[in-house]
Amino acid sequence: MKIAPFVAAVSAQLPDLGNFDLSNFDLSQFGLGPAVNLEVPVPDAVVADDFVAPGADDERYFFTQAATTSTTTTTTTQTLPQGNACWKCDQMTYDKCSSEGTLEVCEKGDKDCCFVEIRETAQSLQQLCTGCKDKNACENLRDENFVGTNQINHQCRPDYRQQMIGRFNRSVQSVCRQCFTTCDSANPTASKCFGNHGTKGSHHQFTMPFSAKGSLYDWNGYYRGADVKGMGIPIGAAVATSAAVKTAIEASTGTGTSLVDNVYFQEVAGQNDNDAKLYPGSAATANLYWGLQGASRAWWESDLKAIQSRVTTAGGATTAANLNNQP
């Protein structure tokens, strides 16, 4: 639009500014009259791609209140399938494993085995890890415990003499791994779940009398710590008061080859709460566990799944031979 003609036209039509009236003002000659179609064409590309429909941020531009959408949250409780589960944790203490761990349902290829790994430095637990693992993968890791003939180079050094003797041994970490049977996720308390409960913070713990009864173990005289109170692997059997295996567990030989040396009773307050090598008083509470610390090389090399299967097949009854025999 040219400004000069527009100003001239306005001056001609409004000679008397004192009676300023726009009711008869004619702007049609400038393309601004009411007869002119002012529709501005919008390119197709803009319509198709660039137009944003009004949404949650409209109030920023139009000062409108955003619409409120009501939602209903439905809580679904997971029903775990029976069997094929492991307690899962990766912590630095037994207590944390109990309070921070979860019951894990194993997936497909992992469903046939639970895996456990402990790391110790200078006779002290540094890390505990357990969960689902494919049986072949677990056994391959277990086979890494003792590679070669030089014990100093072994990854797993469960004999506490090996963790203290030598210039570098006190700073070198011992890493030991084992495999055991999965548990029934629908009833973890009565099955073989690690710690034997399957709920946070309520696992059975038992005292391994390392300092009080060092003579029961090969490394007697070389252990510098206190008794260890920890969780263990349920064997899947309870022992009767009259069973010979009861006496064998209480009077472990410390030969390094007897797996009974690493078997403990369920700890019951007021009965054997400071020494899980002692019988708790009745078969109802005499469940058996394997400990994770202080065990012999023979135990770390053994097939725990085969032992658990053998004990279960025997209807829960066990003997020292059942606990020691290897397939």
C-alpha cells in the first residue's frame, strides 16, 4: 500500500477534522473495503505438517485452564508359577541380602539352577551374589574355582590359611561359586530357596562357630575373626533326634573331604542360637543347611544338585552317606 495517496484520500473525505466521522468513509479504492475478500490462502504443506492442535499447553497462549483427566490405577498382584525360582541378591552382607533381595522366577534356560558366589578378603565376606543361572553356565563358573595345580593362583581359596599366609594373600580376593536346586516360588518357606523363606528380611540365619570350635575345621588356629552368622543353602531335609547323621554333624571331623563338616542345623532361639552345629531339639526344626564360608574345597567342587535330589528322593530322610556321596 502506498501511504501518500491514502493520506490524500483521507484528507479529501475529511475536510473538517472537527466532525470526524468514519461512517461514510470509503476505502474500497485501496483494497480495504467491505467488498474485498481478505482470505489469505494457506499452503498445503502448512496445513498438513505444521499445524499443532490445541493441547495441554493452550493456557500459555489463550489463558485457558488445562483439562483435568481422571485415571484409575489398578494394582495387579503377580502370581508366581510354581517351581523354578531363586532368591536374588547382590549385596555385601547377609542381612542386606535378606532385606534387599527378591524372589526371582527363573526364565526358560535358567530355570533349572540357582547360582551363588561369595567373595572374601582376609577371612571377611566382601560380596554375596545369588540368583538364577543356566545349569551348564553355572557349572562352567564352578569349574573356574580351582584351575591349575598351584593353590596360590586359584580363584577360590576357602581354606582360611590360604587367605592369610603369604605376602599378598591378605589383599587378594577369594571368589568361590556353586550351583544348587531351584525352589518352589509358591511355597519358598517349605522349599529349597536360599535362606529358606523367600520374603524380605525374614530368612533363617545360623551361627557358624568358627572361633568357638575351630578344631572342627582344617584351618584351625589360622582363623582370626569371630563366629559367622549367615544364611545358607537349604539341603531339603530334616534330621531325627536319633539319626546317626545328627552326631556326625555335631562332631564334624575336619578332614576336608567330609561334606558334613559344612552342614548346619536351623538355628532356634534359646536352643542353638549361638551354635548351629548343635541339634535344635526336635525334628520339626532340625532343617539342614550348607554354609557358604569356611567350607572345604571338596564342598565347592561337589554336585549339590545331585545331593539335594538324592535326599529328596529319600523322602526327606538323610544320612551322612547321602550328604557325602558324589555321583
